[in-house]
Amino acid sequence: MYEKKLFITGATGYIGGEILHQILQSFPTFEVTALVRSVEKGELIEKRTERKVKTVIGSLDSLDLIRKETELSDVVINTASNNHLASLEVIKSVLSKKTSETLFIQISGTGVITDSMDPEKYTPDKVYDDVKDIEEINSLDDSQPHRQADKLTLSIEETNPQFVKTAIVSPPTIFGISNGYDRKYSIQVPLLAIETVKVGYSFTVFKGDTRWSHVHIYDVGSLYVSIIKKFIEKELSLIHISEPTRLRCIS
């Protein structure tokens, strides 16, 4: 089995918890460290993972701690925020000097391809393909949501291509019950249901001619496992997963 050191942020969250759960199942020999915000959260994670996960206490602003754990790890996963630039700068500075093969996976979101409400820029019929349109996605305007963090992540591998691989995962609306250890439910779908009940009928925003894909939380976790497996197999090239049919769950 593969013995790797993995560092993850956001492990008590809806997405991070599912990812952590699947990693523990798929890579039982991994040495896993999770960044959590409090002693109580740390105890919760350690207890519910049967002490398979070590925790360190801090936040994305604990830059020295993030630096240390990144230096020690073979796989680094950030699911805590898709916009925290300071922590990404620290991760970049560490990975640029790595002399062992390391994988970094950054969470983003399909908000990066959100349409402008400016009538001249509004293109509700535009469908992005994360393979065919990768150049366009990776060259979006800086004003797009998450774009600054995405650009910073995309620049990391360029600083050390011999040893570092990076991936950006951009899920659309996520639904389903997480197998994680704290937060089990999405914010998006329950909120939509609550607002629909409030007004008494389903509704649209503006003209209602825009589209937004959806994905099951299990499939998001499975994608992370697949990326790690590819990295271990030394087949991973720079990839960016945006609004994908490959992530869409049909039920």
C-alpha cells in the first residue's frame, strides 16, 4: 500500500468531511493531518475517525502552521475556502521549493463562470466543457468569482513542475447527505427549499433562462480520490474540473 502524508483543511465541513471519509477508506495507510478551528472540533474529528486523523488547531490565517504542514506533506487539500489568498501564497512558497513529488488540490466553484447581468455580456446559452474549453476557463476575467484564487493555484505548478502537480475542483450545486464527521448537509439545496416554502411556489431569478448543474456530494469525494490515485500512479497532469457532465449525478 501507499504510505503518504496528507494535510487537509475544512475537514469538519460538508465537502471536506466527505473527502476525508473517502480518503480514509481508499488510502488506509495515509498519515492524515487535519486543520481545525478548535480543540472541540479536533476531538470530534479524532474520535469519529477512530484516531486515524491527527488534528492541528488553527485557521487559514495560521500561516506558519500551514507552512509547516505543507512542508511535511505529500498531498495537500484545501476545502476550507475558495478565496483565501494569503494561505495560498504560503502554500505556493512551500511547494515552489519542494524536492519530493507533491500534489495540491484547491476547491473552487462554478461561480467562476457565472454570467454577468450586463445585457451585452449575458450569455445564458453558453455551456462550458471542462476539457474543450479549458483554455477559456483558465483565462477568465479577473472580475469573475474565485478567479484570483484560481489564478494563484494555476501558477503554483509552474514554479516547480518537476515535483509539484496541482488540480482545481469546481463543483456546481452540491446535494446529498455527506459521510463527513460534522456538517452533513449542503447550504444550497436546503436554503432553496426553505425559500420556496416561504413564497409558496418554485421561482426563477431574473428571466429564468440560465442553467446551473448539480452534483452529489459522494461524487465530489470520489473525484478527489481519483485525482490522488492518478497522482500516485504518476499520470496526473495539470487539470481543472469546472461545470462537468462527468460530475453530474443522475438519479
